[in-house]
Amino acid sequence: HNPDGIGVSPSLVHLIAQGAPAELDDTALAVFLRLGFFLGEDTPFASIRALPPAATLRWTEGRLSVSGVPVRLPHRALSRAEAVDAYIALFRQAMRRRPSSEAPDVLPLSGGRDSRHILFELCAAGRKPARCLTVRHFPPRADEDVRVAATLARALDIPQEILDQPTSRLQAECRKNLRTNFCADEHTQFLVLADALRGCAGVVHDGIGGDILSAGLMLDEREIEFAAAGRFTEWAEAILETRCNPLPQEAELSRLLPAPLYRRFSRERAGARVQEELYRHREAPNPGGQFYFWNRTRREVALAPYGLLGREVTVFSPYLDHDLYDLLASLPAEALLDCGLHTQAIARAYPEYAHIPYEKPYAQDWASRRSRRFFRRWTGETMRALARQASGLVRRATLLPELAGSLLTGGGSIACIGPLTLYLLQLESVSTPAGARSALESDEDSAPSAPDAG
């Protein structure tokens, strides 16, 4: 916004194409490069902001004011048995509140808890999904999802379709960056799901929020102590050390970024911004859980169901039902520390399926022929992208020799530096109106490459 008006769009790149200022937000990017998501309403650009929760905008005499805060809930003291019973009842209520539809339900099914709980409740309500879709991951992540989801689909006699990834990881990363507004380091694997749902008239159920609200995701006993004692500096450092994905460590970042840029996007800036955001959630029943929910879940995870899938189909998110959210967000952190609440709720509600295991989410396969071939291809693509584009955001003279070594060995260093390298190159290319318009045109024209059968 400026004194002449306001620009509002679901697409950050559209705003730049229309002439919005594109100066980088150094502090926001310092956080993103280390955590993979933005905090609060930050974006890569200093003059462009996301709307806050429960947003109110006022435009008065050439001035814009924006207000909005996360929902705040009091602590709720429940025994584990009471919490499990309440969870079962309110999740069932959330699932059955959705208006009936003539179109068949489609369920993305993984090997985890969130989609499994949705599947069981759909079947219990007599709305068995017409089909389940399971995404095969990019290497090196093992295909535990495929194995476990297949077991579930067979147990409930539901057709399952397995979606293979395209040949080009680079092309997928570029599509993902545009469709998530350069606000996520994740979700590349879900583009094949969005493509498979194109033209589908049904409703898709998504498990957003289930893990962070009820499975103890990201909870750490040490961080609970920091929160209770108000030790925000140590808490922020612990979060910066807990990288959710294979993001570069500081030594790798210093090789990726030119020295002046590394100083601008410093760890000190990132730590101060994380502390500021942690302070906002200090009085919540589960301060760490709320920090991640209102930042990682709201600003990054939500871009999969609503930034990718929501372009194609109607998305229903039962874990965000108000009554269920109020229950789960009011539980103290200690009630979730053992990561067992959701597992117990599913087992108690559906004991006949309690024997089916869950995926091992961190299983990886670096040494297989498929992984080595994949990394060589991706490394070669990234080297060509670096060679084609002059850049002030990445250190080409350092990266090209390092990638050349990986190309010869088939090593996996590309898994850490590849996504951020492409992210920064593409961010730089859309930072002018002409570059933004060109990117939007290429996104509209892009077609997924053939699946990788390797």
C-alpha cells in the first residue's frame, strides 16, 4: 500500500507485476533461510504483507491500518482419558458438520495419523471415499507412505491411486515457489496431487493442524522449560537449531550467499525476530505449539491445501473446526509431550484397526540406484540454471564447483542447497514487474513433465 491506494491479491507475484515495491525484507529472509517458513505476516518483500488472523483493514485519508491477532484460549485441565474422549467426540462432530454433497469424496491418504482418522470417520458416517490418492516422495525419503496407506486402503476396500513424481525436480520447485508465493520450502511433492485433482468435482479432506495440535509435533521438553522461565533467547536458539527439513547449516549458508548478503540475512537478525514472535505466544497453554501453529501451520503448511489443492477442488479441514480447535489448543504442552494423544484417540475410536502400523516418517534411502540417478539429474539441472542466470543472491563461483563434485559422485548435497539455490534465483527473477509477468505466463503455460519411473 501507499498513499494512492491498496493492492490486494492471493498472488504475491501478481502484486509485483502491477508495480508493488520489491525491496527484500532482510529480517524475514534471515528467518526463512533457517526455518523454511515466515513469521507473523512477513513475506520476502518488505512492502508486501500477509493478512493477520481475524484481519480488519481500515483505509482513512490515505492511511491503511491493519489489525488482527491469533485466537487466545485459557488452559483446560483434563485427564488423558477425558482429553481422548473429548477428542473423539469433537472430531466426529467436525466431520459430520460438513454439508452433504452429491460429488464423491476424494481422500489424500498418507501413512500418518491425520488422514487415517479422517478415513475412519468418513467410513463410519457411510461416506466411504470413492478413491484414495497417495503421493510417492522424491528421494531420498523412503516410500513408507505408499506401503502403509496401501494397507489401510485394502483393509477398508477402497481403491488407491499412487502418484509418481515428475522427472524434473527443478521444474517442480519453480512451480511450487510461484504457487506458494515464495513462502514455503515444502510442498513440491504435492503438485502431482493438485494435477491429479484437476477437474475433480468432489470434496478433498485435508489433515492440516492435526499433528501440531494433537500429536506433539515440534514439542521439546527443553523448550517447554525455556517458555515457562521466559528464557526467550535460549528458546529462539533451540528453534533455529531444530530445522524441520534438510535446510543448510550456517556453514552451507555462508557458501550459498555472497558475503554481504550473508551479513544482511544474519543469524542474529533471525534470532531476534524469532524471539519477538515467541513473546506473542508466551501465555498460551502450549506456547511452542501455538508458535508453530500460527506461523508454520498458518503461513506454510496451509499453502498445500489452500495454495495448491484449493485451486482445483473444495478443501475441507476438520482439525480446524472451531470446537475441536478450542479443545486441542487449550491443552497444556505437558499433555502432548509424549506424542500419544492422537494415537490413543484413533485406537480407542477404532480398535479393529489399531494393529495397522504408522509410517516411519524419517526413513531415508540415499544409496539406491534410483536416488543416485535422481540426485545427478537434479544437480545437472541446478548447474544449468546457475550458469544461465547472473545473480546477486547466490555465490555461483562457490556453488558450481561444489555441484560439479556432486554430479560426479551422485551425492546428495543438492538436497540441502538445491531448493534454496533455485528459490533465490527465482525470487530474484520475479523482483521486477517484467520478470513477475513472465513468471506468471510461464506458470499458466507449464505442463508437468513425465513421471520418473526410475
